[in-house]
Amino acid sequence: LDALGYNLSPTLETYPVHNPIWTFGLENPSWYPDSIPVPALMIGGWYDHNADQMLTFFNAIRTQSPLNVRNEHRLLMGPWAHGGSGTAQVGTANQGQLMFTNATNWNDSLALLFFDYHMRGINNNWNSQPYINYYQMGENTRQTASTWPVGGLTNVNYYFHDNLTMDNTAPSTPGNSLSYQYDPNNPSPTIGGPTLKQGLKQGPWRQDTAVENRNDILVFSTAPLPHNVGMKVKAQVHVKASSDKTDTDFDVRLCDVDPSGKSMLVQTGVLRMRFRNGINATDTAAMVPGTIYSATVDLPASCITFLAGHRIRVDISSSNYPQYNRNMNTGKAMYPGYSPDSLVNPVTASNTVYLNSTDLSYITLPLDLITGVTENSTIDNISIFPNPASEELNINFKFAVEGKLILTDISGRTVMQTSVSGNKKRIDVGKLENGIYFLEIAVNGISTIKKVILAK
């Protein structure tokens, strides 16, 4: 696919399917981690087109470069676009329609420390810097790690429903699905993201004003989150889908929706269905119209905390143009005339996403359930036990209280609400699914939120 919004090399236009020419002519010349004999400081951004490749290469030099420098390498990932075709550059505060003031020139500061230490011999304690510094968007904080991917994450599924909601509960009824029309002559436009083409917006831009208001897209959203949800590393979207054509695309946009309704782009991904089984020639296969297939769309790495009151949103369409090449829906050659943007007899596809108990569609988010949630502790002397719980949960107070208890799942959906009067309350949780829940305790005019784990 034309994945960056600018022209492909003639080699890729001639050989659009992975083959030895890719390996020996394009991939091998840029992969030499064992040949890096000096300390490296790698700098990238979450809206850069090569974030995944940078993270992979950093891991490689940490394990394959000469032994005497393996522990000298450092990585910095900020909230930045690649730059080069707009005002957003690595290290600038303005990125798309957002401002990251406390990340301004962070790259220059670390680079100066790096060069002072290694080239000027200045003892500035650079060697005590963490191996990885990264920016957690949403919280807008600098965080550190010794390895990538960071540890302590839990994969949490958010299931899509036919009422365009998404939550942690899988659909329980059969047969539900939603369809839309994709016309290659009127593709869904690229608004922001990891683009490089002159004239295209880069970084985080609103999707609600020019993308989500079209009729060729499915927009799934959580309820407003009652607590922060911290995502790190790579999200993955699993779609059960069909088409009335022999080939089509499924494009995904992950967005962060603030309380005012602004839907800001976090990441994008795409799958061309002929490549659903792999990108080698022997893997490619046409679709049989009407047949339901599994489509897995990988999103590049990112780190963002969806704040309390915000919504997590997933947009599913069949184009994101010109960041990605338009699928003509015919199953024919991808680049007729060796042009990445030619259309030859394109046809409109009717594409269906299935949202039922038999065919599940969902996004998997790797979440930091430890530091991604801030527990308020304004109410003293509360004991909650057992925790983890299986059948019942007991809440004891030091003094008599009056108020209510609200239990929500990780997507913000209220699963139980009850009143409390006195100094203790027992809640039956035996029918709830295993997972992470949050108990809001609102009594005597004040409130607190406590984390609860259900494990049967």
C-alpha cells in the first residue's frame, strides 16, 4: 500500500507483493544492528511514520550491537510527527491541533547531554539516564522504561455493538451487523496522522468534522470514562467482515474524544483483504463475495491516557486517502501502469462488519491498569474484601454513612448501583465476568474510587 501519502519507489510499484527483491534490495540494506559500534541516541515520535521500526531497531541494537556499547544506547519517543512538510517538527510544542508545551525541545536537551557525555567527556551523569524516555499523551507526562514493550500491561477487549457503542461485554445475540458503501471515486479523506506528503496535515487532527460525519464509516465509542485509561504499546483491531466484491480494504482510526465532542486522531491502520493471510505471493487470496472473513488490523505503537470524561473511539471505513492507496475493489493489479494512484474501472463495494455473539468485532488495547488509574482517597478507613473477589464483595466503613455505590467496568459501563446506609455493605458479584472494575463510593457528600478485581 502507499502507506505514507507520497509516491512509492519504482521497485515497489513493479513488485507490490513481498518477494526476494524486497528482502535483498530494500530491507537488508537498512538493517544492520550488529554493525553499530558506537553509542546511539534514537529520537522518534508517536505520530512519526517509522515509530514501530525505530522501536524494533532499538531492541535490536540493545541485543546485537557490540558488547561494549549495548548498554550505552538510549531511546526518546515524544508526542511528535516526523516533520518536513508542515509546522509540526520533532521537538515543537504544536503538533496538529494539540499543544505539548512540556515536550518542547526535549529532544535537543537530551541530545546535548548525550553529546556532552560521549564526545566532550563531560561528567553529566548521562550514563544514569533510563534506557527509554517516552511521552504519555493525555496525561502529558514523561515516563521511563528499561525495556520495550513496557511491562505490566493487560490486554483488554472493547467489543463493538450494532448501536455503535463499544464496551467490555461481548454481544450476546446472533445475527447483528452493520454495512456501508465504499466508493473509490469518493474516498474517506486523510486528516492528520503519520503523513509525509506536502499539503497533508500531520499529527493529531479532529476526525469528527470531515471524516466521522460521512456515510461511508462506522463510528464506535465508549461511554464517558469514569477514570483514566492508560494505553501503551500497540493496539490491534479484530474485525469479522464481508464484502460483495473480491477485494477491499478495512481502515481503522483510533481516536480520543474529549467531553466537548472533539475526536482527535491517535493512530491509523489498514488491511487490504487480499493480504489477510500474509504479504507473500503465496499468501494472497481473493474474497468470495458474502463470505465472512477475519481481518486483523495492527495499529502502530503509541502511548496515550484516555482521561476520565473522555471516550475511546474506533472508526472503521474502507479508505484513508491519500495516506493509503485506494482499493479499486476489483481484485486486479494494485498499481496499473506502475502508478500508485491510478484507478482502472473501479467499482463501489458494499462492506459489512459483523457484531454478534457468533462473529465478534473488537479492539484489543494493552492497558496499564496500575498507573493508568488514579484512586481518590478522600474517604478514610474503608476496607474492601476480599479483593480479588469471586462471589461477594464486602465494604466496611469506620463510621455510619449514607450514600450510594456504583460499580463500573473498565470501559465506563455501569454494571451495578446500590445504596448504602450504615457502616457495612455486601455486594453480590457472582454473576459478573472476571476483570478489572472500579467502585465509586459516594457517601456523606464526598466520594472516592477504588479498584476491584473479580477472579473466579
